[in-house]
Amino acid sequence: MKAIAAAVLLLALGGTSYAQTGDPARGSTLYHTTYKCTDCHGDPPGANPANDQFLIKQGTPLGIANAVVLIPDMSARYLGILDVNAVDLADLSAYLAQFAAPPLSANYEGIWWNSPAGSESGWGINFEHQGDIIFATWFTYDTKGKGWWLVMIASKSAPNTYAGTLYTTSGPAFNAVPFNPANVVSTAVGSATLSFTDANNGSFSYTVNGVSQAKSITRQVFGPLPTCATAVDLAAATNYQGLWWAAPPGSESGWGVNFAHEGDTIFATWFTYDLDGTPLWLVAIAAKTAPGVYAGTLYRTTGPAFSAVPFDPANVVSTAVGNATLTFTDGNTGTFAYNVNGIAQVKAITRQVFSGTGTTCH
């Protein structure tokens, strides 16, 4: 009978209008004095994690009214009093709202590809997302089918929207010693806009050398997706997802390697330069072989031009050209050892930070 009565009362409450702006100052008086909420809850709300977090999360007018009906301790004190007082409910809700944690901003860091997943396997775009800036590295193919990469610094232009100029780059060959960043040349070839409908889906619209297209994109998922946010301590990270470059920072500006780290696998996309200085990108699926160590085969890929309609993944051809080993001493320090067509080298690497304290994932 009690459950039936509660259900009937909830139906009645569902028809009650709470659509009014609450007064947090009066809500404080209600919380502390009128209803003596501090008898069971913290002062301020949040001091008692077990009870208070539920209170804050459910602290809408209807949520509080439902709690009065369903929670015996609250029913004994407030049933028929607080739950039917729309003004008091609105004011209490306004007071509690001050203690709710602000919603986390979506972070789009990681590797994305055409949607639906796998429909255009063979190209992708990496996002290094820090603050209101996304550094995008697009791995695709030029009009002759040769591997081609473009980069963009995309600034936030509207909610969930980022835009910038696309550049193609030439520079010293991947095996150049020393690698002189003064010889890196970037050329603007167009522009692009990234628009996200949620944390895992969006669109990539671009114009490159006069060719305009739009792609639906989604995250590339090959393991448990990490959660990424503003870094507190880069060195403490145990997930290595992000954009890395030569250490010390800026010493070899012009090339980098993106890590999409899901579970015990790192999908690495290395953007660098061929022996003739033209863009070159290589990929590796690096599996964990020991704590902080990941290794795999490096592949070079050819495929349909970025502008191909349709883009047929059956025409993508991958060729093994060597291997790579990633060794991390902490979340911000590591080495990138590789052998490409018989050329072996080792690079000290670190995260590329261009906004605030950077981003880490877990």
C-alpha cells in the first residue's frame, strides 16, 4: 500500500509546475534554518560525500520532491510540507546548484576516421586537444596516391566547433642528422572546420587546393577508450595518448608522432619527411611488451586521393618498411627507436604542450 501511495503521489508531482527561478539566498535559509537539512547533510553541502553528492545531483525541484516521497527519513519530516511547496523547492534547488561540479568540457583528443567506422579505412585524423585549440594531423593521400599529411591549428570558433588553415609541409628527411627545423617549410593549401555532435561523433569539412568536401567522422576504437582532460601532472600519466615530438621541446620542430593509446595497444602515426623532403607518414600498431614498452611493425601506405569519391578502402595498400619500439620512463618522457628500410635511429621524445598544462588521458 505504501508503494502504491508513493507512486500515486509521484504522478501528482509530475503534474506540478516548478518552472520558476529560485532564490539561492532564501534557499540557504531554508536549508539551514527552516528545514534544518544540516541535521543529515553537510554544511556546506558536500561535506558528507555519501549523502551530499546524491543530494546535489538530484537537487532539482522535482528531484527533491521525489526524495521526500521515496526516502523514509525525509518522508517522516517533510511529506506533505516541502514536496508540495513549489517556491521552497525552487529556492532549495537554486542553493544546492551552487555546489554542483561544473560539467566537464568535451575533449576530442585521439584518432578519428570516417563514419561509419571502417567505411573508409586507410586514412584518419589525429586531434591533440588542449584548451580551446585542436592541433589536427590529417593522414591521407595526394592526387597520385602517395601518402600525404596536412596539419591545422584549429581554434574554437563556436560551441563544439573548431576551424583553421590547412598546411602541407616539406623538410629534412626522417634520417637527417642533425634534423634542422630551419629547413622545414609550410605552405597553406586550404582550410577546415571540425564540428562535433557529441564526444565521439562529428564532421570534418575542408577545402584543399580548391576541392571542397565534408566527411562524417567518429573515433577509431580498437580497445577501451580513455578519458582525456587538462593535465595535472604530465609525468604521472600512465596512458601515453597524445602528440609527442623530439626532446627537448622545439629542438626538431616540424615532425611528430601521435599515439592513440587504448588498453595495452598504441596506434602510432608518425608524420615526417621522405628522402626527397616530401611528406611521409608511417603507422605502427604497437603492443605492450613490458611495463612502459610498446613495439610493432612500421607500415607505409598508398591509397585513393583525398578527393576520391567514393573512397574505396580496397585500393589502400600497406607495405611493411621496418619496426618501432616506444619506451616510456614516465608520462612525459620516452624514446622512439625505429628501423626504416635498414636505417636505425633513436629519438628522445616528450609531449607537445601548446596550451596551459597540456592534456593527459587515463
